[in-house]
Amino acid sequence: MADTHKGIIAWFARNSVAANLLMIIIILGGLLTANTIRKQFFPAVEINWIQFSAVYPGTAPQEVEEGITIKIEQALESVQGLKRVITYSNRNMAQGYFQVEDSYDPLVVLDEVKSQIDSISTFPGGMEPPKVERIKFRQEVMYLSLYGDLNQKQLKDLGERINDEIMQLPGVNISEYYSGLSYEIGIEVSKDRLREFGITFNDVADAVRGYSRNMSAGQIKAENGYINLRVQNQAYVGYEFEQLPLLTLDDGTKILLGDIATVNDGFEEGIQYSKFNGKNSVSFFIGAAKNQSITDVAKTINIFVDKQQNILPQGVKLEPWVDMTYYLDGRLQLMLDSMKTGSILVFIMLALFLRVRLAFWVMMGLPVCFLGTLLFMPMAFIDVTINVISLFAFILVLGIVVDDAIVMGESAHSESEEHGQSIESVIRGVKKVAMPATFGVLTTIAAFLPITLDDGPSSAFGQAIGFIVILCLLFSLIESKLILPAHLAHMKKPTVVKPGSKNPVDWLRNGVNFVQGKVDRGLSRFISSIYRPSLELAVEYRYAVIMLFISLILIGVGLYMGGVVRFIGQPKIPHDFPRVTVEMNVDASEQSTLAAALAIEKTLYDVDKKIEQQYGQKMISDMQVDLKGQTTAEVMTKLVDPSVRPMDTFALAELWRQAMPLIPGVKSFNIRDSLMGGGREDGDISFRLESKDEAQLVAASLALKEKLKSLKGVSDVNDSRQSSAKEVQFQLKPLANALGLTLANIASQVGNSFYGLEAQRIIRNGEEIKVMLRYPEEQRNSIALVQDVMINTPQGAELPLSEVAEIKVVQGVNSIRRENSNRTINVWGNVDAEQTEPFKLAKDIRDNFMPELLTKYPRVHSEVSGSIQEQLDSADTQMRDFILSLLLIYSLLAIPLRSYIQPIMIMSVIPFGIIGSVMGHIILGIDLSVLSIFGIIAAAGVVVNDSLVMVDYVNNSRKAGVAMKEAVLNAGCRRFRAIMLTSLTTFIGLVPIMAETSMQAQMVIPMAVSLAFGVLFATVVTLCLIPCLYIAIEDGKTMIRKIINIYVPVPSSATTAT
């Protein structure tokens, strides 16, 4: 008995001042730290990609491939740590994307990649210096639109001033300005004017370069020092270029550039189209770095916008139409509301079965655990931010953190009921369950520990959950062992209310006592009259019971294999800003691309009008339409507040698809309606085909596209292959060689005739501007004009191109994609999860269709790729984490039990926790997903706690001399209340989030369902199966001993063991 009153638990129980100071320090520390924790929408994802780009003007994809991309691939073969090497050979440019292995430091690999690329000495001469950089993570904070009654040039100039001011704001490090076409000074000179004055295209370019420049002319060494000599004649605006001298006639007349050419100081050639709600606009993207809080950045920008509204021209507005902090605050508030509601429900549940004061002190563990966690969240080795995922982790652990306190409090309560309220009773009660309760918490920590050790881009999500849960559980150990006993030890005895009291407090106390009495008597009656007889019957027929539970496992497996439960991988989360992107065939004109954008815009508005007529509420709040180049357009929408939407984003996107007209010349059409997946460039299901045989590769990709289009539930089928376009090729005739013309010389002159010649680049107002020399549009806008191009010979004569070269028109390549040194084509599509499962669909195509396809095209190789492959990799990682968790849990159980077999018996409830998770998904009509696995892992750590407490009670009882069967029955009855409470509080704490119907909660609901139903179902199993298994194992031990005694003779000299 003396040992009972020693140790740190006893010391804190007697020293309430120390316990209270510890509690106050944790709470105050958490409150002071809370405001310093960064806020993000999602955890910062580690991006392990390196990007490369190099401009090679006037070249075809084949030249770029041969001169740049193949050389880069060969140079990078020696770089360790590269997982994928993807290159694109486009017209005039090479691009590359290199994925780094998760186990390597991206910065180290980046340095090695730069070194290898810099060492290449055989790049073509006309290539501009390559750019190599790591793709950095950036958080979306805000999109601004500057729009109104100004033309595009006025808006662009005003936008540049605003962007410069934004970049000067404190704490704003990422701002990107989208203003459409770049500035350009175009000099147009006709062929007739050149002939008239006897000059060539290059003569005009040389004159511009020679007269429009600033340059140093050296120095004069004077008596008073050096005097710099400098020529200052750089032209910066159109009229200054018009005044440049071009040539002097024989009569002394000076011909200026403006005399023979038209100078346009404006935008580069193309259509400028950017509209916000139908008005001209320019846009700004505001981002935040990994170490920034998006709320801080947004606050700074909102203050800036408010000030700008007062000084903008009449009819012009700066609109922060996409503000991610608004949606972040909404989601965080949803989580906080669910947490508050869950806490109230947990308290009510505790108050029904325990004394109100005891329930209060148990619940006081929540602020200690949560604020203690906040205290450590910003620390460098943890560095978890406040975001949607981390806040859900608090909800996930809400019912778990009080489990330890419930076991302690219930044991102390039972001891006080039996021996009277005293410090000694509390200490004895707490110490009775201290060991199993402590190791029970450690097993839950073990379940989450592996996911905190994961690496890779998506590991931030698991780490956000894992670190929060582990910190909360560690502080629950501190609170339940050091703080709670002091409060329980000094808790007053229940007040006896005198009959007839008119005090309202006494009435409330009487009411609570009445309800508690009813519940307590009902529970006691249930335990003695129903549970114990049922347990006795189960123990008697234990092998039948064990077989029954095994059959439940088989039924669970059958439900999944039979398709009753579906696994969809990554669940789709509705986007608040759905967008439609259209890509036209590469030979499409800008006019046709604009027409497609306008058709999409009209369709979206028409659908919205019909929705408003039907429901009295429209879906679209704002709309931005942008022409992104010659062949790409995007329509981005902002939906109205989620609380008033008549339908979700997915239903709206389906209406858009149904109403969309047939647009000629479209290569791809995508609707991004999901925040994660859906509408991305690799779609929900994606396959990568690779081969060195171009013909077989293209044929196989077309066959795969047709297969995907034929499948139910698959839409937006597309591939990465660029459509071909007409290409003019020419070969020198003998006359060209006789005249001294080279292929390079002719190519240069033809290129100048149609594309133009870059005469100069100037810096004006901080922006680089090209000075382009070209023929008027009517002399270069038709393929028929090619043969009439006049070629200047070294002798000064002019001849049509058709006389010096053979001309033919063929279908050319526009882009070449290569991966790991092979040409590749990605084929993808989006999947409606309501109709089919992406995982099963991908597996069916891989196992049944692909072998047939690859037999037909034997030089083609294929593999699953894109987001579906990422999800498969994530599922593999989670399975590895789960196995590691089981090993850690086994070790933590074996240590206190000092047994190799009993941990296996306790862990036998884990499969039933999984079955409970699956049944929960069936009951609520939710598909299993990768996110559900997190809840299952959590359930695996929680469900063993109750079994450990029960087995520990049986072991202690047997040590005290109680018969095995009686010890087993007593363990079930004595621990029934604590086991039931710990499970119910976990379930009840998650009910608010499971009952949430808003779109914002759909991401976290699968995790909540897995944990809640897994724990609930496993509790029933624990109360029945563990007693049966305990006795069955003892039966097995007895049988083994008998067998040994029969077949192993005892030596005559052996002594009897005592």
C-alpha cells in the first residue's frame, strides 16, 4: 500500500498548486502562440520539380529536339536523384520538367542539373541562354481585376503603375501581372518602297541598329580630369524611330525611316481580349510564399485596394474578385463550429455517466491538450500551420484525447465510491489504470507516427494530421497523469439537496442527479441482467463466437470485392471558381479562338439565366474571359456564396457540358470543377504511351482515346499530342548554287518576309520592348505568297523564290514530347465517380485492353500515369505506414503485458475496426477514398486501447488469485462503463462533422466516418470477442502443456517446480 502513495502522480495529486500552475502555463503559452501561427488554405506542398526553358528563334520542333532536348537528356543521364525527365520541343523553344526523387534534396539536384546543362558546349549558336530553376510552391491568395471604360493601352499603363505599387507593399512577395499582349514597336515597309530606293530589308534593320543607340566613345584626358564621350541617340517611341536617317540620295535629300515605312508604337500582333463581366480588364495574381500567412497578405492587399478605389479614374474599378481568405475563414469556421458542437456533446455524454464535476474536469483536458498543441505547432521541427486539414485533426482527436482522462476519472470515481472520497482513493484509482492507459495512448501515437515520417509532395497532408494528433495525445498524458488527479483529489463530495428546497440551483442539481441516477441504474441493470449473462454464454461457446466474428471479416471482404463498397481514390471537392479551358487546333486563327471563347461565355450566361428562372437564384457571381494566345482561351467564374447556391459545382458543370454547342476546330475542352483533380491536364484517369516509332505511337494513342470515349462515365477525353499544321518546305535548285545562295541565306530572307526581323530591343519604363521590322500584313498573310517572295542574290539582283528553290506544302509537327529519352503521348479523361470507379476503370484498361493494344503495336510501351498513379502511390505509402503502425503497436503492447501472444489477441480487434469503417461508409452512402484510409489508421490505434485495459484487468485479477473465467467476466463488467464511454465520446465528437451537409466538409467526412464507426463497431467486438479469445488462448496453452507432458518424458531426478 505504501507504494501507492509515491511517485510523480501522487506528488502532483497532493500538490494542487503545481498542477494548476502547469495547466495555466500550458494554456497561456498556447494562447500567446496562437496568433503567431500562419494560416493557409491547405498545408504547404513540397514541389520536387525543376523546370528548364530555352528560346531558339525561327526553328521547327525537329531542330529543337536535335539541337537542344536530346543533348539535355543525354547530359542528365549521369545526375542522381532524377525520377522523370520530360522535355517538349516546340517551335522556337525547348522546355523541360525534371522530377526529383522524394529521398533526394531538390536543391542539391538542381545544382547538379545546372552544372550538367552549363557543360553542354554543342548547343546551336542561335539559342538564347537557358533558364533552369526549381518550381516554387506558392499559395493562392487573391485575384484582382482592373476593369472599366478604358482601352487596353490605358488599362495596361494604369495596371503597371498599380503592380509596381503592389510589389512595394510590405509582406507581398508574389505578384504577377497579366496584361495581355506585350508592347511592341512595329516598322512596316512594303516591297515596292524598298525597290524604289534600291535597298533591302537588312539595310533598313542595319540603319535602325546603327542610328538608334546609346554608346560610349571613350574618354578625353583633360587638365582637370577625364571627360567621358558618349553618343546618346537611342529611340524609345514611335515618332523618334520615324526620324532615324535611312539613306541620302544623290541630290543630297535625306530619306528618313518614316518616309518609306509606317511605324506603329503599340502592341505585338494579335488579338487583345480580356474582359471582366463584359468590360476591358487586366488582372493580377497575388500569392504567398510557403512561410507566409495568406491572411496577412490578403489584409495588406485589401487595405491597398480600398485606397486605390478613391484615386482611380472615373468608371474604373479594382476588384478583388477571388479572395481565398474568405473561403478559408468559412471552412475554418465550419471546423470550429463542429468542434464546439462536438465538445458540448462529449460533455453531455460524460455528465450522463459520471458526476458533473468529474465530467467538467475531464473536459478541461481539451483546452490543455489543444492549447499545448498550439504552443508547439510553429516550432521548426514541426512547423504545422492552421489550415483546413490541421483543424480537422483537432476534430479527429476531440473524442480521443479525453479517453485517457475518462479511464483515469472512471477508475478514481469507482475507487472513491468503494472506499470514500479521499486523496488516497484517487491516487489508488489512477494508478490502477495508469500503465494500460498510458500504453493505450502510446499505441494511438504509434498509429500516426509513420505518416509524420513520410516524404514527397503529398506528405504535408498526412503530417498536418499526424503531428496535431500526436501533440494532443502527448498533452493528454500530461493532463490525465499530472493535472487531473489533483482536481479529482480536491473535488468535494456531492451535495445532498434538502427536500423542498426552493433554490433554482438545487432544482437543477436535483434534475441532474435524477437523470444520472436513472442512467446509472439503467447501465448497472444492463450490465448485470443483459451483458454479463450474454458474456457468460459467449464464453461458454467461445469457439462458435470466434468463428462468427471471423465470418464477419469474410463478409466485409466480400462486400468490397462484390462492389457494394466502392473505392474512388481521391474524392472530388467542389471548386468555388470553376473554369472552362478550350484549346484549338494549332492551325486555328485567333479569330476562331476568340469566337470559341465568346460561344463558351454565352453558353455559361444562358445556363445561369435558366437556373435563376427555375430556382430564383443564379450560380455565377463574376466572370473573367481571357484569350491566352492564338489557340487557347479560358473562361473563369466565381460562384455565389455556398450558402445560397441552388446546386453544387459538379451539377453546374454537367449543365454546361450539356448546353455547350459544337465548336469547330477544338482540340481539347476541359471544365475544372474540382479543387483536387478533375479538369486537370492529366485528368482523373491517365495513361502514358512511349515509343521510338512515331507512327505506332500515334496510332496507339488514337485507339486508346476511342476506347476511353466509349466507356460510361468518362468525359473530356484528350491527349498531349499536338495536331499537325501545314508546313512549307523548300530545297535549293541548281541555279541557287550557281548564284552563291545558301540554304541558310534563303531561309533567313523567307523568314524575314513573313515573320519579320527583330531589329532591336529597348527598355522603356522597365519593360523590354521588341522593335520588329516586317512587311505589311497583306504581303505576308497567305501561303500562296511564298513562291513570290523575292530573294536578293549576292550580285544585287532579285529573283522569285520559286526560281531558286523547289517548294512543297506538307503536314508538319508542332510539338514533340519526350520522357526518359522516348517520344511519349499522354491520353487522359475525367471520370464521373457516381457512374464508375477510377481505380477499377484504370485496372480494367491496363489488364484487359492494353495487352491487346500493345500486341497490335509492339514497339509501344504503356503505364498508368497522372493523378491516378499519384493516388496509387499514395495508397501504397499508406499501406506501408499501416504495417509499420501495426508493428509499433505490437511492440508497445508486448512491453507492459510481457507476452508475445496477448498483443496479437488485443490487435485482433483491428480488422473489426476496419469493417466498422467500411460499414459506416455503406450506411452513410459514402465511397471509400484515400482520405478514408487516414481515419482507418486512426481507428487502428484507438480500438486497441479498450482491449488493453480489459486484458490488463484480467491479468491483475489472476495474479490476485481470481479464477480465470471469473476474472474474464469481472473484467468485462468492471470495465464496461469506461470502454463504452471512451468509444461513445470518440463517436459523438465526430457526429457534427459527419452530419455536415455543406460542400466544404466533404473532404474530411470520409476520415471522420472511418474513425467514428470503426471505433464504435470495434467496441462491441472488444466487449465480447476479447474475453472469448483470452480463454481460448489459455485453452491452447493447456493443450500444448498436456501434449508436452505426454510426449516428453520427465527425468527421474527432476524436482517438482514450486
